[in-house]
Amino acid sequence: MNLDEFLLCMKNKQEVVAGSELFLMFHSLSQEALRITNQINTKYNTPEDLRKLFSELTGKEVDETFALFPPFYTDCGKNITLGKNVFINACCRFQDQGGIVIGDGVLIGHNTTIATLNHDFNPQKRANLHPNAVKIGQNVWIGSDCTILPGVEIGDGSIIGAGSVVTKSIEKNCIAVGNPARVIKKIQI
């Protein structure tokens, strides 16, 4: 299986059966991600070097406006798509196999986790995985210590309060907080 086939399976939300060729591809990509994130996390890198490493990690050219404060963790890397002027603060963890799309002008706070996989609910198939992309619109601000679950879409201009667990999609220009996150205010522009 090649990377394009893998990404198509993820886009189509194909179940990943434990031990399958697709499952083994997860492990192969994880090893490459571990190698690159180790380079990101274990020494000082200039902003330019971080962009080069992040481009290698994602397999896509990262815009010169991208900024990252390490450490950063991911178990894939190849299914992250970034807009311009994206800032990712320290200690973030992206489980991106299912796809993470981040729009222009997004700010992601310390210690944020973005998950794109669920295990099967059936105990007999618990090791099987179900991918579902996370999409973050433009000019979104995600506070520190947030968790964003598979399939969530966060609309343009929204704010996710610190410590929130986002289990459902959030419309544009909303402030959402809590566990589970709920909209507490519309942002008037």
C-alpha cells in the first residue's frame, strides 16, 4: 500500500481492521513520524528548520508563516493540512491518521489533543479503528488543554475555551467551553 492509497482510505472513513495491510501502514507511518518528531523535540531548531521538519513530517510544503513551539507529537503526520499563519503551542498531540485540516490564522494552545480515530465499539473487534477527520476553520482560537474528538468541525472565527472537550461540531463565530463543550455565546462581528 502506498501513501496515496492510505490517504484515500482515510478520506473514505474505511474501517481499519487489526492486522490488515492498512493497519500495518499505520505502523510504518508511525515510525517515520517518531523519527521526525524526535528531531523536532530533542534539540533547538530555528523557525526555518522547524518548518522544514514539519514539511517533511506532513509531506506538504509548510507556509513560511507557520510557527511551532515544541515539543509536538503525532503518530502519523501525513494527514495534516495547514493553512497560513498557523501557530501550534507546546506539548500538542495530533492523532492525524483520519485527517486534520487547519485553516488560515488558527491558534492552538498548549497541550491540545486532536484525535481522528475511534476503536470499534464491538469488544470482539476492539482493535479495529474508524477514522473521521477533524476540520478547523479560519481564525479559530483553541485554548490550552483542549481535546477535539473525531469528526468535529469548528467553524471560522470560533473560540474553544481552555480545558474543553469538543465532542460535536461548533458553528462559526461561537465561543464554546466545557466538557462536553457547549456554545455559550455567539461572537458579534
